[in-house]
Amino acid sequence: MPARFSHGSRIAELVSAMAAGWNAEFIVETWSQGGSRAEFVTAMKEAGMEPEVLVREPEEVMAGLVGIDFLVMDSKRKDFARVLRQARLSHRGAVLVCKNANSRNALCIVG
């Protein structure tokens, strides 16, 4: 039987388990709207993490990050593909999670 996720917390648990299973050390998440920086930091701290939040143009931030091994991106961003191309992934590869993906806008191709 396929897994069913009816609550956001279950999705968060799945993503967290994926990061742990990959032994992710450098996790990057992009978001396009909703919530504030303070809300994001509070939620991350409650999850036991100490995030560093960078607020600039996504392409600029992504180009400066090297060795990403777990990337969570919001596929609703108009510049999704351009930001993804700027990602400098770990030498061992990376896990990519697309938020807000559906059959209409889901085109995640990583080469």
C-alpha cells in the first residue's frame, strides 16, 4: 500500500528522515513566500537545528553555497530552474525535494 500523507507534519517527518538517511550535513531550503524569517528560525530551533538564514536574491545566495547535499526547493518560484542550475552540489551528489510540486508544474530533472 502506498504511503499516504494527510498532515504537513508527516511530510516534514519524511523529509527529516530522508535527510538523516542521506547523512546530510549541508541542508539548504529555499522559499518564496509565507511566514517570516523569525517564524522559520523558531521552527528550525524547535526541531533541534541552528539555521543560518540568508536573505538575498536566490541565485546570488545559491552561487555562494558549495557542497550542498540536501536541497529543498519551492517549485512555485518562477525562477526555480535558474536557481537549481546555480546549486553547487556535494561531490557525492545530493537529494532534491520539490515543495509545491504537482502534475502541472512538476518537472524536476537533475543531471
